[in-house]
Amino acid sequence: MIEIFEAIKQSAIEIKHLIETGDTGKSELENSTGDTQLKLDIQSDKIIESIFSKVPSIKQIVSEEQEAVVPLHQDGQYLIAYDPLDGSSLVDVNLSVGSIFGIYEDEFTGKNLIASVYVVFGPRVEMVVAQTDVKMYRLLNGEFKFIQNIKLNEKGKLNAPGSTQNCWAPYHKQLIDDIFNDGYRLRYSGGMVPDLHQILLKGGGLFSYPGTTDRPKGKLRQLFEVFPFAFVFEKAGGQAIDGFDRVLNIATTHIHDTSPCFFGSNEEINRVKEVYKANEK
Ligand code: AHG
Ligand code: MN
Ligand code: MN
């Protein structure tokens, strides 16, 4: 596993350089979810694939930017699903973005996730690794230095409500309004990596990306986005649910499947569960 973390660090250093110097324009291509790919999406994907292809313990990889699973080393033990540059459309307005990695064994499914890593590219580059606990590292003079463990409080102060508000269910709108009426502050940049990183570092709160009338299964992808962050939140003492149950219990039927998702500290997630249960159809 150490060699995988080292490979991710190397990819982070190369992607940092790409973000700083690369062309933020669109390519001619779309990914499997139908998003127009930016040149940065494709280039960061290539950086990671090329670095991972040299790591013998990686059996297969699958990227948000590629249609299918790519076999790497037959005798490898680990399967990695990754989003090479989440929030890539924010680079041209100079907001923070990230890379997300889920490390699986045997099969790409939530219950087989054994570690996850994300990298935030902001004013500083930070890497967070979740295994039995959650550790944060920062890039300083070309090397990642350990900074702190991350642990959520039982209750936080931040609310990050995602998706298109006029497509929300009335009970979801009521829930978000009630949370704001209780004094929570809005923190939403449109990049899940910095938005979730902020909640993790400021002790807690709620990030939601619900199912909506235009996207009943939400937008965020299970293998590359939802599961890796669910693992981080659970190991930090919080929860990640689809409104009802742990997202990590979802059985993935297709590698690009999405799911409604809620990440947060215990008090906020329990509140979501109560509201969703009361409105279950
Ligand atoms: P990507 O750039 O990989 O397609 O993902 C962006 C995601 C995520 O980072 C963010 O939380 C969400 O899209 C924002 O969506 P809305 O603008 O619909 O809230
Ligand atoms: Mn993404
Ligand atoms: Mn992406």
C-alpha cells in the first residue's frame, strides 16, 4: 500500500504543475457521464495512469474519465478507482480542485473499499489518507509532511447544499432551510474536495448532494467520489449516507453509477435520516 501512496504523491506534484501551467480549455470529447472533458481532465488522467502502471501491486484501475476498467498487473492485489481532477471547471476561475482515489480489493464495490486518499490543490497542496484513521499531509519544499490527524466533532457549523435548488424535493428544501435557521453557515464552492475538506477540518457540518427531479440518483459517482469520501468521513468519526443507509452498503451495478449522498458529523446525518425516513415513499 505504501507504494500506492508514494505514486499518488508523485501524481500530485505533476498535477500541481499541470494546473499551474496547462490550458484550461475544453477538449472535443465527453466522458461516460456525458460531461465535456477539459484538456486538464484528460492530461491529469494520463499522468495518474502512467504512474500507476509502474506499480506492481495495482491489478486494475478505473477512472472517471475512462469508459472501462484498465487491467495493469495480473498479480497485483489492489484495484483503484479515481477521479483525476474533480471540479476541473473551477481551475479557470482559480478556485480549489482535487484528485480522489478509492483503493479496493477483489471487486469495485463499497464494502471492499480498504483505503482512500484525496489531494486538495488550493493555495497549498494537501493529501488526506484514510485507513484505520485519517491523516493529513502537506506539500512543503517538494515533500509531503505529516501535519495532523482529522477527527470530526459530533456536531458542526457548516452547511454545503449541492445541486439545483429548484429540483429539490420539498422536504429536502425544508431540511436545508431548518439547518440554516439553526445558525449554520453556507460554505459551498462547487468542488466537493475543498468543500468536504473544509467540513473535515472545521470539525463538522453537512455536505449534501441529493436525488433531484432532474437527477433522481444525484450527480456524484459512487466509485470515484462518493465511496472514497464516505470512507474518510466514517474513519473521522462521522457518517456518509444516501438519505437512509450507509452509502458504502450500496451494491454498484455499473462503474459509472451515481448516488444521492450526505456526508457529515453524526448530529447532522441523524437529522437527515429522520427527515428522509419520515418522507419515504
Ligand atoms: P467533476 O468536475 O469531476 O465533474 O465533479 C464536480 C462535482 C463536485 O466536485 C461538486 O461537488 C459538484 O460537481 C457540484 O455540482 P453542482 O454544481 O451541481 O452543485
Ligand atoms: Mn468529479
Ligand atoms: Mn473529474
